[in-house]
Amino acid sequence: MPIITEAQLNSEIKSGNFSRIYFFYGEESFLVKTYAVKIKNKLLGDAAVDINLLELSGNPDLNMLSEHSASLPFFAEHKVILINDFSPEKLPEGDFEFFESILKNIPDTTVMVFYLTGCGFSLRSARVKKLFEIIKKYSAVCEFKPLNKMKIGDIILRKVNKQKRLISTTNAEYIAEITSCDLNL
């Protein structure tokens, strides 16, 4: 699966038709994390989360990652692996090929989500380009670009309304403006 839009990602989540691997990145780190959590919640719900969820930060031990991704889920249809701030540049040279084989062999019962919230990366790096090509073959890549004041105001409006509170569109957009359109605040 190639590069997808946020709308396509939403459609996949609603339909329950997931890719085996996702790679989320971009300047809008709030949405990057939000979509990683949405996938986790949709796939696992409350069913045996402790057993079927592996959350990692940085570069994981590849043997553990391989074992966890290949094992079957317990009392659920899927296992979910969330990896925050993975950096292909920090993988030792020999490990990159092993990492590539892990990605190529992820079973249909496992969904792996790479999401970058705190580290940047360069699309010019040879390893990042290689990783991108591998991930695009087997999965979905989604970039979250900065949102404008109106879109962030709409998100604020929906979140406030979901909590059964009221806020005007003008006030929601004002909050977006004074927070420099940063949804993490």
C-alpha cells in the first residue's frame, strides 16, 4: 500500500481493514499519536490488551520484535506493536537487513505502527529512503502536515462537544490561534 491521506486512514480504521504496517510522521505530532492510539483501540479494545500490545520507544531489540510480531494473538484477532520515534540511522549496519526481514514477514494477525512524535528524520537519508520503500510495499505511510486555524478550531469544537460542553466556532478558532495551532497544548 502506498502513501495514504488522513481521510483514507480514517476510512481504514472505520472499516476495520488494516494494513500490516503503518508509518506516521509529520509536523502535527498530536495527530500522529492520535492515529496510532486509534488503531490500537480499534484492534484491541479491552480484549487482553496486556498480552496483545507491545509499546516501544526508540529502536527496539530486534530479536524481541521478531518474536513478538510472529507470535499469535491471545483471545483477540490481532496483536498491535506501537513503536514511537524509531530511527533507522541508529540501527547497526547488519541489523538493517534483519529488520527488513521482520517487516516482510509480519503475519496478518499483527499490526505494527511506527509513529514519530519527538524526533525528526530526513527523507534524504539513504536508510530512511530504503525503509520508506520497504514500508510502502507492505503497508501505509501517512504524513500529518500542520493544520490551519480553522481545522484546529474544528477539532477543538468536536472535542468540547464530545464532553457535552459548548464552545462557539469563533472561540475554538481563537484558542487555536493563541496556542499557535499546537494541539499538544
